[in-house]
Amino acid sequence: MPGRPPTHSPVTSETNEYRPLADRMRPGTLADFAGQEHLIGPDKPLRLAIERGQLHSMVFWGAPGTGKTTLARIISTSCNAQFLTISAVLSGVKEIREAIGKARQYREVYDKDTVLFVDEAHRFNKSQQDAFLPHVENGTITFVGATTENPSFELNNALLSRVRVYVLKPLATEAVRRVVEQGLQDCERGLGDKNLQITGEALELLVESADGDARRALNLLEIAADLAAADGITGALVQEVISGSSYRRFDKGGDMFYEQISALHKSVRGSAPDAALYWFARMLDGGCDPLYIARRVVRMASEDIGNADPRGLRLALDAWETQERLGTPEGELAIAQALVFLACAPKSNAVYKAYNAALEDVKSTASADVPLHLRNAPSGLMKEMGYGKEYRYAHDEPDAYAAGESYFPDGMTARQYYYPANRGLEIQIAEKLARLRKLDEKTQKK
């Protein structure tokens, strides 16, 4: 007769007498789980699946400390399944095969399912990810992956087609506060046996410092508890604990990086200087290279302000040069100045659209020759061949404009790519171009 199946049987585990508070306080049920109401709130699909014991393969995508590992454990417990865990940082195909073997044996002996939790799943390469496919397909394992990176870019399509992706959000302030208060009150797992007192200021500072990360909140709480004197955990103590470290989320090249530079760019485009300054400060605080932002500011000047105010491009280049010459923090003030100027400047993407339209036209048409009259004739032979013949030198024409002249390839209908916006300097540019087109029309009629 088979014995009672074990609840958890990790492939890799470490036995330590000391377990950090964050691990001791790991929730074992959905009732104790804080946050992610959009996934496990009443009548939400994931909650219903867990409560009904309906396993399916999935990937949890979210920042550290949002509950990815905890949810995977709760799922395996609720569904009475074996829980195996491997880390893509330390494992390879060999460890994957060992886990599959354990899952297969578990099914044969106990006729039970296995949840294989793959931490840092994005670190497995394509061939390693492919190793899971047949076993997910035939039900040997229920694959539960955890990743801090965008699965669309880091997991291959074959694996993504077999799993459901759940996005875990950073914990809201109330959820983090609940986690900290549980850590203070729980006598068996937390710090309740120490009868620690915490001031309101200290509690709020801890919650704010966690920045949506439950693990960080408990780690900071544990350090503060170890250092606390007779008067308990004070705001001054918490300030000492968190001093010298940035706790805002930033990843220098990952999704959060591109999300924040996108927010910065869109704030400038949306004429919101205060929001632009906020995102600029957030990126600097997270460790972003100011020169990267300076380069992006130059792009903003061309793409979103353009000829509506050409001074924007010059100011952006000056800010870039200032950053290179002065460094931090003086150079960053120049970048901030450029950002505010661009955000307040009149907006036009007319040149950006015109450039893209011209590129598309070139890609979709044949390579037309340059008309003879537009070619230079540095040699006698070229002159005999008609190079430069009948070219009209604009400076010799009235108002320095050769009305009716064509500068497109022979046989190609003239195009209009550039449509100046009715803002800033482009108002005057549009008026001039309209006047020149009228001259062209008169010449063509003659």
C-alpha cells in the first residue's frame, strides 16, 4: 500500500536553523495572502481554480516580493499536489530531468499531480525551455514559472502557448502595512513574542520604504527589530536602517527601465513639464546613466517639437554636452532645463512623419536615376552626356526660387511628405511653402 504522499518535496533545498522573517511569515493559504486582488479576489478565475483544485500551467510575472513563490506553494497545497522547485540560475537540463523523474514516480506511486515551480524562468535558454514542453503537454507536471522579465521577450512561443500568464503587481500600501503588522503580531512565526512596540511614524516609513515589496518590508522590519532598544522601533531607527540605499524599483535595461523612459518621453510630448521632471528624477534615483537620458532628449526635440521651435534641438544638444563636460550633478540640471523647455514648447511631429513617409516611399518603389539636370558635371565627358544641362541655379531666380522646377526622378509624380503643423515657427513655414506652390502652379500653367 502506498504511504501518505508528501506535501512538499523540493529538488533543491537548504536546511538552516535560522529562517528569515520573510520566510517564516510566508502565507500558507489565500486567506493570509496580501495583495493581488485582481487575481485572487472573490470570484476571480485564479482564485476559483485554486479553490476547486483545478491545476493548469502558468507563469507569474512580477517584481520581487509580490508573492510569486508563495502563490505557487499555495496552489500545490490547495490542489494536494507535490511541490518541486528548481531555479534557472542554478539548474540546467540535468536538474529538469531529475524533476521530471520525481514527478513521474510520484504519479505512479500516489496517482497525484506535481507542481514544478521554476524560479527565474527567463534565465533558461530556448533549448532548456523546450525540455519542459512534452511533460507539460502530457500532464506529467503542472508548470508554474516565476519571472521578473517580460515573458513575451524571454520565454519562447512554444512554452507560452502552453501556459497562462498572470501579472503580479507591486503591493499597495495597505497590503504592505498588513504584512508588517502580521509580522509584529504573529507569536509563532513573526516577532510577536518580542512584544515590540512600533511608532506610527516608523510603521509608515517601513511601509513606504518597501516600495511594494513584501519581502523587503519584512527584511527591514527584522533588522529594525534586532537593533531596537527598550523604546521599540522608532522612526529614527528605521531611517538608520534604510539610509544609504535606494528602494525605488528600477532595473537598468529591463521592462521597468523602458516603461519609465516611455513615461518621460510621453510627458514631454504631452506638454507636462512637472511629470517629465518626476520621471527624470525617478530614473536618476534608480541609477540610470544621465547621458542615456540626454540622448533621448535629443530624440524628443526632433520627433515631437521639430520645426515648431528649432531651438529645442540646440538646447537638447547643449544639455548633452553640459552633462559630458560637468558630470553629476551639475549636468543633470541642464538636462532638466532642456526637458522643461521641450515640454513647454509648441509641438510638431511633421518632420518625423514626413521622414517616415519618404522612407516608406523609397522602400516601395524602384531605384530611380537622378535626373540629368540635377547631376554635377566635373568632366567634359559628363557635360557632353548632358549632366547639369538646363539646371536652374536658384540664386539666379527671382526670390532665389526656381518656380516650377522638379527635383524628383524623371517620370515620378511630385510628392508632399512634409505638412507643417499649425503651431510655432511651422505656421510661417507653412505659409512660405504654400506661397511657393502657388508660384509652381502659375509656372506650370504657362
